[in-house]
Amino acid sequence: MGIEQTIHTTSVFETEKCGAELARKMLSDLSLPLFVALFGDLGVGKTAFVRGFASVVSPASIVRSPTFALVREYPAKPRSVFHFDMYRITDEDELISIGFYDYLNRDGICLVEWSENILEFLPSEHLRVTIEKDDPSNPDSRRITVTQEGGNL
């Protein structure tokens, strides 16, 4: 059974809550892919979403944007969280140099910001999370769409 849902949020807290809900769903449904591809413009709340996700999987972790580190690891049981930022990644050689494929082979959950920059390198089975601003009168209003890509839907 795949995932396909759209959620409307009106605050950073609600965006974090949406990330937490996805984490709970992934921990309870072992058939879901362990790769979450995040899409959205600068400042839409991708890191807030990851912060909510990590609050469930790795509650002791302090989530920061991995913009300059490129990847941050949040240790947890049963699975750690690997949080990537692909904003500055331009080719497969750079993915190799940050150990991207090594992380995919570990027993963890990958959350990847700026997945639009590595479309051709995304695993065929993944969850796609698109975050968009949807109300010019409320700067914190978002539409978050979660879909499952590939596999047996």
C-alpha cells in the first residue's frame, strides 16, 4: 500500500508535526522505502520537516541544516537518520565524494533536501515530499504533498 496525501500547514510547528507523522508511519510500516526526497524552494521548511521527523526517530538529536556539512547523521535505534543537503551538488562525482551511496547501503533513513538537483541519482523507490508556499497573505502557510514513488504501489 503506497502513500499519497496532501497536508496544509499554517506554522513551522505544524510543518514539524507533519514530519513527525511521516516518521511514525515509516517506523510502523516496514514496507515503505527508507529514502525521503524533499523538494521545495529556499525557505519553505524542508529543514523544519526534517526536525519533526528526527524528533520521533532520534529525539535527542539537534537538527541543523546540513548546507555546509552536506550530510548530518542523527544516531538512533532501530535506524539512524542521514540528513543530506544537495543544494551545491552538481554531479555524481560529488555524490561519491560525500559517501552518498555508502549511506544508501546502511540501515538508516535518508532524508535529502534539494532532491531536484540529483533526480537521476534518486533510488527508484522513495517517498517524495514536496513543500510549497500556498498563501501569500500567510508567510508560514504550506502545502505538503507526500507520494510514494516506484515499487509496488
